[in-house]
Amino acid sequence: MKHSTQQWDRERCLDEDQRDPLAEFRDYFYFDDTDRIYLDGNSLGRLPKRTPELLGDMVRSEWGSGLVQSWNDWMDLPRSVGDRLARSFLGASPGEVIISDSTSVNFYKLACAALDARPGRKVIVTDSENFPTDRYILAGIAQQRGLELRTIASDVDGAVEVGQLATVLSEEVALVTFSHVAYRSGAIADMKEITRQAHRWGALTLWDLSHSVGSVPIELDEDDCDLAVGCTYKYLNGGPGSPAFLYVRSSLQEELRQPIWGWFSQDDQFEMGAHYVPKGGIERFQVGTPPIVQLQSLALSLAILENAGIERLRTKGMLITEALISMAEELLIPYGFRLASPAKAEMRGSHVTYAHDDAALINRYLGERGTTITDYRTPDRIRIAPVPLYVKFEELYRGIETISEVVRNRRYASQ
């Protein structure tokens, strides 16, 4: 997708839409109101058109007719869907990813397993801009176990820097954990080098991929990562509350034992025996009964994304966020907005954040009007996510124009 440095006006946007190699994929998604501009797909992805029909058929035939015997087909879904995700979007091998539980539960499981695998080490390292749930879970684990949580003061508008690790890494560190793409700024952390630095001191790494999976290329095996988690309802469009995933490097799987011993990770699940013996491989990181309906929804969405391909998604993601920043120079910056994301496309994911003193009021007004949907994050940030799979350039232009008009005329101030 070639582009020039000319200004991003409506005509150029229409031209880019005409030659967009991902244009056909917009038709795969449900749009009930073509006038509403949805720029919050990094919180909840759009509904694929086929999902209601697929789930209706599945519920009637597999649940309705097949009843409990459908478990013969369902039992392997967490592993088989995990393998698809691993192959297409995580740079991982078969048997290293499983769909299970929520991101928070998976994060807890893997953090505890990593700490148990490094006995005698008393330090966990994270950063101040890591996603709140991750920080809360780490603080709780540290308190329960009498460990030290070392928190790097990272840039609210950027990502944790490799150079900052020198002040916190030592032979006392058991676990180093960050987000690959920062939830607030969209900045990308140097996963490969950070992992290398942690390994130099013998620590394990745990990455949160929630804002990167389906948005930017990820190479977990190539980057020698140990552990990772992520959600499936943002760029993967699995639906609200769709199950999360976890990754465990194959060479670590037999060494680690996760703390929640559920019957889906029991070696002989239906023996109903008195003692717990974990399964081998990635299945040992499951807990309870998987959400079959939403696994089917996720599998359908993954098929769409696989056809689009992560390289094409990344190419458009970089271009459309460049377009956003260019539009904002003329339409937002003069009215009190400040870029709060990396300016270079290769340093950010597929959302761009702007700071404004009245960000909360502006975002609420836009949401109540319902014409342009953005997202607010404290203390004064509006996140804008033109998801490459289904957002048009011209649609983005109209959205930025709307925000500009609302702020220029202070329409939000009267609510």
C-alpha cells in the first residue's frame, strides 16, 4: 500500500479506500448504522456477520440435538483453536497455546507457576504503565508470598525502555512481566531484547499481548519468550467476554505447575480420583469447563483474520494511524489536543492516544451522541482505534472531523 506525504483530506482517504487490499473484509462484519463511526475496536471488536447464524446452528444441533455427546467434538476445542491462534498470530508452535479462562486468571496462573519455578528468588519486576489488572494481581501475589514488587516508572506516553532494566534486574529477580503494546499509549515494548536481558539474570518473562494480538506481528518462539497471556475480544473479535489464551514455551511445560488444580488439567479427568496429577503439555494449564459457545465464535473470527493475514493488517494499521496523526495536526491539535502516543508508526500498535484537559467530557458527549465512538482512559486521554480490518480511511476522516467540531464549538461543555 504505497502512500505519499500529501495531506490526508477526504479525497485522499477515498482514494486509499479504493485501493485498500483489506477493503473486502469490511463486508464480513455487522454494521447496523453506517453513520456511526466506531473507533473503539481495541476495547471490543465488531461482530462478524456469520456469528449469529453459526452460533444459532451450533446451539440447535450440537447442544440441542447432540446434548452431552457433543463433548466428543468439543473437548479438543481449547487446544485446536489455540493451535490456530499460535500459528497465525503468535509465532508459536502447536501445543504451546491453549484457550482458557480470562486474561486475569491466566495471568495469575502463569505468574504463580513462574515464581514457583524460581525458588529462593524474591523479586517481581513490572512497570507503572502495565495494565491495572496485571499490577493488582502482582501486588496481591507479592503480599501473599512476602515478595518484593519492583515497579519501573515508565513513560505514560510510551513503553518501558530496555535501558531501565539495568536498575532493577539482579539474581534476586524471578519474574519480569510487561505488556507488549501499552494499553494507554499504544507504544510497543522491545519484547525480544527485554526477554534477553531478563534471561541474562535467570528470570522468566510473562507478556500481556491483549493490545497486540491481531494487530501487530508477534514472534513468541523466535523471541525466546517464556510465558504470555492475552484476550480475544479486541482485535480478534471473539465477542464480549470471549475466553482468553495463554502461551507456555514447550521446554517449560513439564517444569511448571499452575496453582489452580482443576479437573480439565487432571491427567485422568474422568477417574474422579482422590489425588491430582497434572496432564502433560499445554493442557495442564487449563482449569474448568471451557466456554464452548464462545470458542466457536472465536474460531469463526480467526478464520476471517487468517485470510486477511497479520502482515497486511500491520501494513494498513501503520498507514491508517499515520493518517490519523496527520489529520489531527490540522483538526485536533489547534483545539487543545496533544499526541500521547509514539509519533513513529513502527513504535506503536493500531491505536493512537490524545491528551486533552476535557477528555472525559468529550468522550462521554461523543458516546451519548452515538455518531463517533472513542474510548477514555485516565487521567486525560482519548484513545482512537481505526481497526485495519474494517475501518475505512474516509470513515476515520469523518470521525476526526466530528471530534474537531465538537471541541471547537465546545458542544460537550453544555452537558
